[in-house]
Amino acid sequence: MRWRQTLGFALLPVMAAGGLFGAESVLSLREALAQDPAKPVRDCLVEGAVAMVPPGQTAGFYLEDESGGIYVRSASRVTPGQRVRVAGRCSLSAGTSLEAEASQLEILSGFEPLKPRRLLADEARKPDWQNTLAEVDGVVADVFQRDGVEYVWLRGELPFRAFFQPQGSGPVLGTLEPGMRIILRGVLVPQPDSNETPRPHELSLRSVESHARDASGAVVIGVRSTK
């Protein structure tokens, strides 16, 4: 066994193969928290790739492993695709959203650009892939702005919503029109203003810096990762 310095200025034990004793999957962590409501917060240790740093934010990022995703509250600078190991306190915010308050963060060697999971709008509403990178394929139903946040609704048996908070002046989704087929890239998060249980997902757009078209002619939004 060897020891490795972390960004939290603490030493953590690391096995020779590079794995950390006690690291658990995001799925097992979520299940443990859900099964014991009397203990809404617990110590945790997770490892995975950075899925997204929300635009304009410096206090957190989304981390994803093979089993699911988690939002990590940390002021450490990370880049999408970097592999990181996080130790801290984890909780199910509002009973649904898995979060970690990082006390120690280690950037590992290697780079793992994540491939977004392709979903239709009806599939993307479900809680299966919370905090993971996704592409949502659909047709625009409506576009509007409220309290400085832009929203686009997609058609479906139940409407699906994506959002983006512009960092500059003026709207950035104003070129979208009802009936337009689009592919949106970002991270799936619980919709905070929903009264449904569990809350349906919406998409936090990774970026709107560039629009592109795929082979079918659909407009793709969120092509670039935010660094």
C-alpha cells in the first residue's frame, strides 16, 4: 500500500493498483441512503469521470461512474473527462438528488471523455439516469425565458424541459422554433419546481456556444463541454 497527497491536504491510503480502499459505486451509495432515511448524510468515497462543470459555476461539478452520477460540491478546478476521486459527506437532497460535499479531492491520471447516453424525451424524464451525461432527441414545443433562465420544452406524451442560464446579455435559444427537431446535450437533473414524486428529470444544457447539425439535419445544442 502507498499514500497519495490530495487537494484536501490529507493523505489517503491507495492500493498498488491505484484503487482506493472503501470506494463505492454511485448506485450502491444511492441505495444505502435511500434505505436508511434516519441517516440522511453519511461519509462517502467515490471515483469516476467529470461529466460536466455547469456553465458559470465554480463551486461544483457532476461526476459519473459506470453505475450513475452524483453532484459534487467543491471549489477545486476540474475539466470534463478528468478522472477524480472524492471523499466527503454524501446526501440525498430533497430525498431525490444525490450530492457530495467534498472534503478531499484527488485528480487521477488518465482522461475519459464520456459518451452521452441517447434518450428520447419520454425516457429522459425518468429518474434512472440522474446526474449523468445525456443527449435528448426531440421536437421543440416551446421556448421561453424566466428569471434569467432560458427553457426549451420538447414534445412527448409528457413534456420534457431543458434549461440554460446565459452568462452574457440577451437570449441564446431564441433561434429555436416550435416544430424544429433538436438534440440537446447536458446532464439530467431533478426538476426543482415539480410537485411530482419522484420529480421528473430535466436537462441542464452543457453549453450553447455552438450549434451544429447531424446527418439527419437535426440541430445539436451543447456540442462543447464547459471548462
